[in-house]
Amino acid sequence: MPNRLIHEKSPYLLQHAHNPVDWYPWGEEAFAAAARDDKPIFLSVGYSTCHWCHVMEHESFENEEIAKVLNQNFIAVKVDREERPDVDRVYMLFVQASTGSGGWPMSVWLTPERQPFFGGTYFPPDNRYGRPGFRAILENLARAWREDRQRVEQSGAQVIEQLRNYAQASEGTGPEVSGVEAGVVEASKDVLDSAFLAFRRMFDPKLGGFGGAPKFPRPSVLNFLFRAAPFISAGEEALDMALLTLREMAKGGMNDQLGGGFHRYSVDERWFVPHFEKMLYDQAQLAGSYVEGFQITRAGQYASVARDIFSYVQRDLTDPDGGFYSAEDADSAADSASPRKKSEGAFYLWTAAEIERELGEADGKIFNFRFGAEPGGNVAEDPHGEFGGKNILYRAHTPEETAAHFGMRIEETRAILNSGSIKLTEVRSARPRPHRDDKILTAWNGLMISAFARGAQVLDEPRYADAARGAAKFIRRHLWDASREILLRRYRDGEAAIDGFLDDYAFFINALLDLYETGFDADDLAFAVKLAARAIELFEDREHGAFFSTAAAGPELVLRLKDDYDGAEPSGNSAMTLALLRLARITGREDFRAPAHRTLRVFAPRMKTGSAGVPQMLVALEFALARPVEIVLAGEREDPQIQEMLRVIRRRFLPSAVVMMAADAAIAMPAIGGRATAYVCENYACKLPVTDMAALDAQLAGMR
């Protein structure tokens, strides 16, 4: 029999809808049941493409005996962290503080008042892997609740007080300030130098990336390094670090060599063995990084990877109505005859013999050499026994090395490799696909819209602009509640729900600005202005500065936090600060500039002492410190001369620049002699207007 989760829309919650556990979704019904039955709450947080979430479900939540213990003693609540990042953040802070680490599935026990008193991540059903068994934990905590209730409740109250004090202490404070100098007074260029040195200490000079295994892509770090050159003495070294990381990631098995797109992370230091899930936010941010790599270097290898990511998203993660889906799972069935028998990476793995059978022996050997496929498999470390005899495709040799090895012409070799990739992609498409999480999140769609918009600009691809425009229309049609003037977080199966969080507003405002600079539709700019004003109203801490992750805290949350970590995604504070600075540059509005500067002031201590955690806030700081560049185009946006001017502008990497049409600028700038005209202004002083492409390019030379 299904449990209460059968009525939810979240794919993750629906995965658990037929467990014997008497699950509740997060909400008043669960809280009332805990109070009525005088039971503590067991809170389980995860997401639909989480491998160890699947493992814990199979081992424990599908186990009748464990479910019986859980149902008798606790109110079991299941949360999709992607739908409710506010709930996830509060209790992840507790788990990290109490255990020293975090992750998903997250398992937390709460008093009926939702105060945490015990927590962790994955627990096996019985004692193993050096971890206590889940059933034993349930029984011990149930006994403690019955026999030592007062101590448990005191522990929960003390934990919340400690977390509240920690959150307040980490925020920083600062008086009301305005103006550029006041806003960045505590966060100078010295901060950027020390931040670079922190990342250089973490950098792998051979294989790229930051830190050892497992290696995660952190595009926010690349964003910082790409923009660091004007501010630090080692600007070229910073650029080289970012570019090496992009090249090495593209070579590895973490990059889907056949279908495009990147897996979540690499379990080793060389980007070879991935954790195979694919997340929309990774595709969005990495596509943006590869686009910028191409814009900076004009090297086609970066554009090629970006195009592969865009192709993957358009093919496999795009809703017919325009929005972008959230993720694809790591696990899938190796055989369609046994759909419930899944293993990690099954969709992506090959034997060398399979490849030679599909491509023919001669062409197959060429393909296997290029992509590192070995007769006995190429994965040496296989702790769960899932990769035996199989191969993860990676760029073991260049096409030139492959041609030399087989004594062939490079053109012939490339043709064989290209046709082989097409053929194997077709073969792979007939396999059982990984589960796709088809919910559409405003925040992640904002990131992807920005990537497609930037791709359209730099790669001169109108279809990417169409993809960005389609997703933006989807959000405005389905996830904007005009009656309440709020964004909603999630859309799935015809239902839009959950009031948006700070990152939903921040990512989508930046997306609208990127869309505006792609097609110069004034409505995009106007809606960005409207959302920014609403976000300040809903989220800003007017007393201390910066932004809360949630609107005014309701009774269901025991803490209201300010997100400040730029991890897999940028924090809402970093993204909102940059969005407001961009808007202030375009509109000249002080009511956008001032809260951005207050946020920089709040996070100045964090940027000084913990810069590795806030690379995207450093990007906002770089934008604030840079000599401001405004490029105003006078004329009709469809004019071929305007379009050619845009191509000249977009050939250069100008992260501190904003581009606008004269009709949208604060000061009227006319077209000279009725011809398309460009006005290039730097540090609030405009150069002579130009109508000639070479003159425009000369004015832009040397700018950053």
C-alpha cells in the first residue's frame, strides 16, 4: 500500500511512496502527529539521483522489520533537498557541527519542536563499514526518548542555541554604508591576492583541479581565476590554472565522451572514474566556464566541450515546453530484462569486445586506442564490483597520436572516430536509461539560461538563444505568481509549488541580465529590476546587511540562515550581490548598489580569512573593484551593423562590462548620422562615439 508520499510531486519522495515506512512529507501534518503522539521525528533528506540514498532505501526503508521499529517509535519525514534547501541547510549545519562531515542521505532525529538531537548521513541496516547499524540506532534513541526524555530535549535546545550563535557570529556586521569606496573598504585587492594564494596551494599542477581525490568541479573557482588578472600580480598563472583544469576535466571519464555533459565528480585525482550522476547545475556552470575559456583563448577545444554540454542538455534535459530538468541518476539497469537490478554507470560502460563488434574489428581497435578501452577493462579500483571487465571511455590518446600509432592519415582517423562515436551513441541509446529527475527548479534553470545566453553570444549560435528564451518564458509562465509577486521554486507534472528562496531570485535575475545582453529585449531588463526590488524586500537583513536564504522565517524552521558557501552551486548571497552590482551599473540605481556593498562589507571577514569558501563572492568583489565599463549601442537591435558590433565586443572577455541599447540607458546617446553607433565608457568617462568596427575594436583593446 502506498504511504502519504504518493500524493507528492517530487520524484525523490515518489521513489519512497511504496516503502513500508509510514512516511510524511515535511509539513504541519507531520508536526501535529509528532505532538499528538508524543514521538520524536526521524528526518531523512536526500534527492532522487543520490546513489547512497538508493542504497539506504533498499537496505532499510524497504525492510519490513526496520520499518516496524521506525513506525512504532518515530514520525518519519522525508524531504527532497532540491525542493527544500532551507530545511536541508538547517539540519546539515547540525550534522556537520556534530559529526565533522555531511552528505546525503542525511538522517536527523528531532524533538516534536523540530530541534535536532542526533544525526548523521548514511547508516547501514546493521553494524558494518565502521558505522553503527540503523536499527540499533533507532532502538537506542527510542529508549533514550522514553527513559531520559528531559536530557534529550535539553540537548536539542542547547544545539539550536549553539547553532543560532554560530550563524550570527559568522555573518559579520557593519554599519549602513553606500558608495563604492565604503562598500569595499574592508575587502581590498589584498583579499584577492591572498585568495589566489589559497587556491594555488590547493591546485594540482599536473592534472588541474583543487585538492586530491575525490575531485569536484567548482566553476566558481574558475570564475574567480578568470577575472583575477587585473587585480593580482600572478594574473597569467591564475588563467593557466583555470585553463589546465578545463582541459584535464575534458579528457577524463567524468566528461561523457559520447553523449556530452559532465558527471557529478571524479572519485580519483585524474578525473577518470566518475560518480555517474549528471546534474543540471554542473552542466550550466561548466558550459559557462568552457565558453569563457574559448572567449579568452579562441582555442576551439573549449568551444567544442561547451557545444557538447549544450547538445546533451537540449537532447536529454529539456522539457517540450522549454524548461530544463534537474538531473539523471548514476544507476541504471544493465539489462532491460531485469529493470530493478541496477548498478552505477551501467549505461555508460563498455567492453572492448562490444566496441569492436559494433564498429568492426579494425575501426573498433582504433576507437579503443583513442578512448583507452582495454580487453580486460580499464578500471583498476572497483570497490563495489560494478566495473569488472568494463571500460570507462576517456581521451587516452589524441587523434594525432592515434593516427601515428596505426600509420594512418589524420583525416581518415578523425572520420573513423567521428563515425564510431555516432554509432556507439546510437547503440547506447537503446540501453535502459538512468532515471531522470524531471522536476524543473527556478534556480537551476536560471543557471542554465545564463549558460545558453552566454553561449549564444560568444559562439554566435541563435539556437542557444532560443533555448535560453524558451526556459525564461517557461519560468515566467509557470513559476511566477503574479498575484503575490513571488517566484515559485519547483514545477512538475502540472504543479508549481514552494515559495522561492534567495538563490531562485538571484540566479534568475542574473539569467535575465544575460538574456538582455543577448537579445536586448527591454522586458528582460524590466523584469530583472522588478525581481531585484522584490528580493531586497523579502530577503535582505536590513539591520546587519546581506541576505537570508529564506523569506521571513515561518514557525516550521528553527533557524533563518544566510547562505555563504560557494560549493557545487554559488551561494544566494554571492549571486545576488553580483546581480545587484550589474543592475546598478546598467540603471544607475543606488538602491541596488547599496545593498550589494553592504553584503560585501558583511562578508569581508570571510573573504579575508576563508576565501576558499567564497570564490563567487570574490567574483562580485572583482566586479565592484574593476574600472567600470559600459558599452552603449545606438540604433536598431536588428540592424546588421549593430549585430556586427556585438560580434566585435563578444570576441573579447570583458567581465566588468555591461552592454546595453541606448534606448535603455540612463542618458540618451544618439546614433551618429543615423548610423549604428557604439559608445564605450570606462570609469565613468566616455570615449568618442564610433561607427566603424576597427575603431570599436581599438577602443576595447586592453580592457578587462
